[in-house]
Amino acid sequence: MVLKDREVLSTDGAIIVGVVVNHVTKQIIGGPDVQSRGVIYLKDADYIIKEIGKIMENVINTSAEAGTYDNMNCRAEARDKISRYVMKETGKKPMILPAIVEINTVENIVWKACDTFRGSIDSSLYKDYILSMLFVKYLSDFAKEKIKELESKYSGDKLKRRLERMNYKISKDASFEYLLKNKEAPNIGEIINTALRKIEKDNPQKFDGIFNNIDFNDSNKFGETKTRNAILKHLLEDFSDSELDLSPSALQNNDVMGDAYEYLISNFASDAGKKGGEFFTPPEVSTLIAKIVSDRTGVKIYDPTCGSGSLLIKVNKEIGRENCTIYGQEKK
């Protein structure tokens, strides 16, 4: 089989077709990206590349609309149709490699936020600013739903006491809605920084110091005022997507921050997870470690060089918080 594949590659080449779809809606949100290797040499063959992309799109859209979408079946159908089309147009029978990557809503928003930063700041810094904004959105959505719930049950002093006992305190001028409302402000970087410090101040036992190294008004990272404001405006708009609901009822106990962190660190491991000997641990390794110790009660996991913390996050998720305590340390 391997020899046959090599023979096909050496004579007729390969065509790679990549598409990104929303995991829930199956809507195409990225691509198609078509790469040809050793198949099409003519300069006027752009129409072939475009048609290949259309075939891939049609297969996915048709199955999604019919409610019969299946990743593997779509790839097989696209492979067959593209192969027949290319044979008809070029007389070649290259290896067709369709890829459909499915990402959830949070990952989609995070990816859009990465697009906002691309070319502006180093990719190793993406996670710091994206996760900070995602956290503000998460806290804001949590507080909004919780306050609404309490207001429907209590009033007067009883409501006031209940509000004071909330897990997180987010004032209106530190909420995501407030930041979004001020996205056009000439000092939006300062406004965001002030909101982050207020979140820390209002929740000292939980969030003290978590934004210490985050500065949304840093001209060295974001450039001059005009450029910086444009970037921050787009970032706020990315997280204002109507599909991004981070309220407790919508999340249903899903670890959105952990998932987003793992998604960011795995996608930018070459930069963000490899500084001064700090390397990103592949999730497969973390999963293996989790499975090895999963049958033990009250297991304790210690990583003396935790770096990004990805291994601890993965193990904790696999084993379950009730049955696992994690410890980590890293040189600053």
C-alpha cells in the first residue's frame, strides 16, 4: 500500500483540500484551502483549483442541510468527486487528501481573535490577551445570569445579601458589555486595563494579581494609538459574537477556559509553549498519564516543570476534579 501511494505521488502528485467547519452547525467558517503538488502546472489552471474548492463546499453544505453530515463520509464523497473531476480536466489521477477540521464556538471565536492579532504582536503573546478578554466575557456572562436569577427570587435587603455572596463580583464599569460599549473610545486600552484592575480589587481572594503582566495599552506590543485602538476594537467585536454565550446554563459545567487555553497553547506551541526549555506536552501524553492513574482514589499529580500547565489541565480533566489534586511549579 505504501509503495503504491509513493508511486501515485511520484507520477500524478497530490491535491490537499482543507476546510474548517463549526462543530455544532457544520457551517464552513474557514477555507476551502486547496494545495496542489505535482498535478497542475499551467498558469491558467486557477479555475481547476477553484472548482475543487467548490466541490468540497457543496459536499459539506448539501449534507449539512440534509441533516446527514458525517466527517468521514463527506471526506470520502469529496475525494471521489474531486478525483473524477481532476481526471477529466488533466488526465491525471493524483492522491486526493480532503481534510475537514471541526471546531466549537469558543475555538472559532478564539481563532478569529488570533486573526485580529496576526501581524501585530508576536504569536507567543496571543494567549495572554485572548484569554484575559475571554475571562472577562466569562465573568460578565456568569454575573449577568446569576443576578437575573437572584432578582427573580428575592428583593430588598435579602437580594442585597445574596448579591454580596456571589462567587464573583463584576461591577458595571468592569463588565464586557461596558468595554464593548466603549470600543470606539480613544483611550480604550486604558479603559480595559482599569476594568482588569477593578476585577482584581473586587475579588482579592480569587483573582488578586492574575492580570499583573497584562497591559492592553502597551505601545511596544500594539503600536501607536491608532493601530492599538483598531486592534482592541476588533478584539472586543470578536468576543461580542452572539453565538458566544458563556453563562452557566449555556456551558453546562464545561471547562471553557481550560479548553481555550489548551487550544491556544497547542496551536502556538512552537512559540508560546517553548521558552527557555519550556515545552508543550502533547495531549496524547497527558491522556496516557491520566489513564494510568485514573483507577486510584484521591490521586495527587505534581509537575515540577509545569511550564504552560497543559499537562496538569489535561490530567485533571481526564481524571475528574473530585478525584484529583494537582500541583505545579515553574521558574518565573
